[in-house]
Amino acid sequence: MELKYTRPFLNKLEDIFAESDFVLRYEKGNFKAGYCVLKDMKVAVVNKYFSLEGKINCLYDILRTITVDESLLSEKNRQLYQDIRNQERTN
């Protein structure tokens, strides 16, 4: 899967979080990786000062590492999420 560094692609990644039981927040902070995931609270925090490319990379990395209840996702978002997860297994 090829990452697209566009605003619509960022919106698609954000939509997966919106439909899941994870909360996505953009906050200021000095996270070493650019983001922080609180798995017990199901919160993902991304540095709000990141560029578009940085935000997309962070959301992509987070989606590769968390488990989302796919039954909550629309068909379109489920397919994107599965593509992201499958990409992890092939790398």
C-alpha cells in the first residue's frame, strides 16, 4: 500500500479513529516518536505541530500497532484498515 501525503488521505485515517473506540487527539508535546498511545484508555495523541506528512506517518504507525474492532467500521474504512494491517505483516 502506498501512502498518499494529501489532506483527503489524512481525513480517511482520521475517519477510522472516529468510527472506532479509540479517541484521536492533536496536542502539543515533545513525544519522542511524535505520538503517544494510551492503550488502556484507548487514546492516541499526536503532536499537533507536525506537518501533514508527519501526521499521516504517525496515524499510519498507530493503526499498524493497535487493534480496532472492525465491526464498528464502515466497509470503506474497514478495507483501508485491513490494507494497513496487512502491510505490517508483509514488511
